[in-house]
Amino acid sequence: MWVLFCVKLIRYILSLLYGVGVFVRNMLYDGHLYYTYTPSVSTICVGNIAVGGTGKTPFVEYIVSLLHRKGVKVAVLSRGYGRKTSGFILATSAATTDTIGDEPKQISAKFPDVPLAVCEDRVKGIKRLTKLYPDTEVIVLDDAFQHRRVKCGYNILLTQADRLYPDDHLLPYGRLREHKHAAIRADVVCVTKCTDDIKPVEKRVIANKLTLLPCQDLYFSWQIYHNLPQSRCYLITGIAQPQYIIDKLGDKVIDKLIFNDHHRFRKKDFRLMEKTFSGDYPICTTEKDYYRLLDSPYMTENIRNRLHVVSIEVDLRQEKEIFEKKLFRYLSKF
């Protein structure tokens, strides 16, 4: 008990020190003492304050799909978390999760006609993208809310319905990368992963917790799961919050293997899969996991042939039209 208390105390002290560092950094940017780059094209940032699991990738895909359908020249820039490479890399058909990261690989595979690049230096990435594609009208920045060197035109901040940032704490005591007051930089706050039975009174409670400014818009979104298996299945996943897909599959799951987020599948993992996933039942997985599994040199024919990929789509329901109208209003002003 004392050990647990000491661990929590240390984490709390470290979170205070971390918070001081983040506060000073933001003050330097807010005071224009640190350089801030303003891109020559429209930029839409999809990000969060907490680490992992808020549904950024499906939301980025939703924005990209919307703009692409409307004929807007859109490109995507991501850091490429989890890749083995560094610097600016443009996604091609030969790109792998090792070269560009699992989430960029997923987006690139869905939108092969949309330029996508990864670069830890967002300023350099934007400049390279616009040079390679001079007709680009909009760049969607994946997970760049904390990247203050870029002055983004339209900031969309995501927060989970069951893990709202006002209820959380700074790292490592909690999951926040910035203090909750950083949300003031957002143009839009979207509450993600809402339950189907969420009531209007619950939405009002959430809105009161977020305490947004009058100039900030609040939306609620749901996740739609596509290609769910009709029969019993196994499950393998390495994502931040696997409980959502576990709950969605329910009693259909015979057995499961759960790994850490962005897990790189190794030889011993495939041996464990072969041992655990007996018979010929399908092996359910997410899109993000699917590309990491395929890119592994240890993938077996048995596992590959049985993979059943579940995809996730963002749904804003009755607020969709309003959200899209305001998004294009920003683009038209630019």
C-alpha cells in the first residue's frame, strides 16, 4: 500500500514539473518569443490534449474524404509515430508501417490519390508538401495540436465522452499532454465515442464541464463499425483502447490477444497466434493493426488468409451538416 502511495506521489510531483515546462513553453509561444510559422495554404488540425485513443485517425479520414469528394485539393501531414525512419517521407504504394507509421499507412491506403507525407518537423513538412504539390489548397495536420511552431488555421480538438480532458491530469499522473486550459486554442471541440443512448441532459453536463468560449463550437460524434463478423471469431489488436471493439464484438469473441498501442508484431507473436487461434475461425482486427500485421516479415499464410478487418467511421449525426457548413465557411474565408 505504501509502495502504491509513493508511486502515485512521485507521478504527481513529476506531473507538476511537467506542467511547469508546458506552461513556460506555451507562454513563450503566446508571447511571440518563439517563432511561429503561418502556412500559405489553409490548414486543418485534428488533435487532442490527452494521449492516444480519442479517434483522431477516423476523424482525419472523415475530413479528407469530405474535402476530396468536394473537389478540394487536399493533402495530409502526420508525424508518423512508430516508424523506423526520420525526416520528410512522402507516402507511396511501396510505403510500409515501418517507413511512415501505421496510421499514415491506413490513411494513404484509403486515399491513394491524396498526397500524404510524414515529418516530425511540421514546418518543414508543410513547405515540402506545398513545393511538391503547388496546387494544394488544404493540408490536414494529423495530431499537431501541441505543435505550436505552426499557426494552424482551424483547430479541431477531440475528447472522449468517457474520458473528458477536464476530468484528467497531466502526464505522468494522468493522460494529458497539456493543461486543460490549452483547449482555448481550439476552434472546434468534438466529443467522440458517444454511446448510442446518450441523452440531451448528459450532453448539457458535458458542455458545462468543457466551459467553452462563445466563439468555440461543440459537437458530438459516434463511431460506426463496418464489416463486423457474422460468426464467432478471434480478436487480435494493438491499439490504445481495445475495450471498444471488444465490447462491440461481445460474445462472438472466442479468444483474444491484446498488445500495446502501435505494437510491432514479432516472430514470437505469430507463434502465439498460431497456438491461440486454432481452427478456421476468422481473426478479427482493426485497420490500424491490419497494416502492421501485413508488413511483418513473420506473417504466416494461415493468419493472413483468416484476417477479418473491421473499419471505423465517424458519424456526427444531426450535427454533420452544421459542422461541414462551418468548415467550408473557414475555407472560403481563406
